[in-house]
Amino acid sequence: MSDPAERDAEATVTAGYLRVLLVVRIVVALVAGGAGLVAGVGVGAEAISALVVAALSSATQLTFVARWLPGTGRRAAFLTVDVVVLLGVLALDRGGTTFFAYAASCAVFAGVLLGFRAAPLWAAQLLQGYVVCTVAVPPAELLTASQSAMAAAVPVTGLAAAAACRILLRGRLRSAAEIDAVRRSAAALERARLARELHDSVAKTVRGMSLAALALPRSVGGQPQVARQLADAISAGAAAAERETRALLSGLRLDAPDEDFRRTLEGLCRVWSAESGIPAELDMSPLDPPVPVRYELARILHESLTNVARHARARRVLVLVRRQDRTLLLVVRDDGEGFAVPSDLSVLQARDHHGIVGMGERARAIGGRFEVVSEPGRGTIVTARVPL
């Protein structure tokens, strides 16, 4: 899986399967041991000890899986622990049923964690099973059909687990993708609806106010100068409200949730470069963040580019979008004039620089952090870090 989001989903689902299987192994070990103690026959002290070791090790592994993160190294560590415990069970049970049951569960875990790449481990377990059976059988006897079947069942169980896990995982990912597509489509339709309603109601109403205010001086016979001043004030306010409404409409249309996020940001940079005459280069790794995250990041990028065009006098802008572990990083760097950044960004709002304050609020709204680094004559770097 090349998509980081798919890898995260696969790790989450796999960890869930492991937890269920570990609980099953603990229950089986405890029930079998308890039944042996109650019956007093059929289960020796060695087998009881092996079952206790299996239950305790599985409980420890369950705690580990609860904090588990994706990674080949951690999967290998999990299986290594399982193999070591298997050898301990073998030493205690001396090749009995408990050993083969634990070996089968070990093969299942290998199939869930590694898929069909666990084939070398299964082959080694098959060889180990036949060796154990041969050692456990007296020299004058031959392997029974049940002993051979137990040895052969171990890799077969692992193979079946790998196949079942692959089928279940594909189904889960397909369902998650379909649900995500429905959510994105619903978000896109809702934004389009809001944009239409704003355009049809607020924008037209404000425009009507502006036209009515311009006609006011002609309808006032008394103090035309005062009427003109009032009309100018109304017209200016209405024009400002209309601009803000259009800005809101443009913001709603910045991001189409059902469109590839890279195409969205490329289009945003391309349009801005055409309007400002400043080249903007986008360096972006493959990403598909959740709808709220991509919307706010698109707005932060748009506001950053707007500030560059208004204040920076830059010749070039670099936009960097990267995934770092479980964090999405957006960096907008320009080579413009720069400015002295106050320690408290809210001070900028008092100076009528609302854009930077708004970007910080947008980043915090999705659980992220916002930073501005700049010096006079050294350009500006705007950074937003958002958890995924």
C-alpha cells in the first residue's frame, strides 16, 4: 500500500484483529488449563504450565498491541516474542497438543501480520512439527496419522489466516473508501448549495442597498449635502459587505472535496500566479487529508498568497506540502521584504492585519499549530502543522 492513509487504515484493522485473536488464545488457554485441573486427568503438570505461560505471554502481547503503531520492525518484534514463547511451550509440553495449538496460533499471527510473506516461517514450523513428532515417538513406533495431521495443520492454518485477513482487509478498506467518497460528495454539494444561497440572497440584497443609497440624493430635497454624505456611507458599507460576501463565496469554492487535493492546490497557485504575476512553485507529496483539514489548509494557503501579493513585493513563492509521520505540514515561503514578527500575533490584528491572525485561528480550529518566521529584508515563512 503506497498511500499513507491506506497504510494507517491497514495497521488499525490489523491491530484490531490481533487483539481479538489474543483474547481468544487467552480464553482457550485458561479454559483448557482450568478444565484439566478440575478433571484431574488427561492434562499433566507440564501441559498446565505450558497453558499458563501461553496465557500470560498473550496477556502481555495484548498490552503491547493496545499501543501498537504500524511498522515492519514492530511486527517482526511481535512475531519474535511469539516464537520465543513457542519454544518455551515446547520445552514444557514436550511436543504435546498444547505445543501444536500454540504453534498454530503463532502461524495465524504471522499470516495476519505478514500475509503470504510468512511462508518461510510456516515452512520452518512444518519442519519443526515433524521433528518434534519424530523425537516424541519411541524408536520402535511410527508417526500416527493424527500426529502428522497436527504438524501439517500448523502452516495450513497460517495460510488460511493470511487469505482470510487479506479478504477482510480489502472489504474494510473498500467500505471505508466508499463512505469517505459519500462524505466528500455530500460536503461538496452542501458548499455549492450554501454558495448559491449566499449569492441569491445576501449578495443581491447588499447590491440593492448600494443602488438605493446612490439614488438617495435625488430623492431628498432638504439637505442634499447631508443626504449625500449618508448615501456615501451607506454605499461604502454595502460595497464592503458585498466584497466580504464575494470573498466568502470564493472561499467556499476554493476546495472541491471530491477533487484530488494536489489538483486543488495546483489550481489555487496557478490562478494566484496569473493574477499577481509572481511565480508560485508547489512541492507536494501524495496526500488525501480529511475534508475539514483540506478546506482549512486551502484557506490558509490562499490567505498566505494574498498577503504576499499585497505586502511582500516578492519575486518567487515556494509552497511545500508534506506528511511527517502523523502530521501534515504546509509551508509557504517567499523571498520578499519580510517584516518584524511580534511575539504575540494578536498584536497584528490591532494594526489591521487580520489575515495572519485568521490563519492561526484556522490552524487551531483543526487541532494544528501556526507559525510565522520573518525578518526585514529576508522574506517570510508561514508554517501550519496539522495532526492527521
